[in-house]
Amino acid sequence: VQLQASGGGLVQAGGSLRLSCAASGRTLAIMGWYRQAPGKEREFVAALSWSFDRTRYADSVKGRFIISGDNAKNTIYLEMNNLKPEDTAVYYCAAERGIKLNLSAFRPPYWGQGTLVTVSS
């Protein structure tokens, strides 16, 4: 499985960015995003289940970020709105093949390269 993320960049606080992640290789059941800020551990951001058309978000991004996908293109997107300086991080696309009803159990073995998002105040 290969995951190719893109779309990071520099944006002012309150602005928007859209990340994309294209997958190739084996069929995937769940795709999502994690992020890692400088000096912090990697944390979950959002996930999408192709099988059940469900999504899940970290509390810190609920109401601001939207995860969506194009099954035909094996691509997911992360629309990030009202960005805050604390959203600054390297964002990683991740995926797994296991079909899970509960996205809290998302444990991705597949990871893409990170894309840097910098939000200036």
C-alpha cells in the first residue's frame, strides 16, 4: 500500500487548507489523518470508513475540519477551516484494511509521508 499526501502549506489563522491523500495498492477499509506537532506525540485527527460511510474526528477539530473521500479515486481529503496556530503540525495520511464498525479502533499499519501545515498568528 502506498499513500501519497499533499496540500500542506503556510496559512494565516482563520484561513483554510485542503489536504489530499491518494492510495494505491491493496483495498483499504479505513483511511484517515494523524498529526504531529513539534515536541509532541502523534495524535489522531480524523478517519473515514469506506465500508460504513462513517467518520470520526478528534474533539480539537470537530466543527472545523471535514474528512471526505472519493472511492473511485481511492483518495481522501481533509478540509481544514478556521485554522489555529495550534493546528501547526506535520499531517500524516494513514490507512488499514480491517473493516471496523467502530472507528475508535482505527489502528493503521500503513502510513504516508507527512505534509507540513503551518498556521501563523
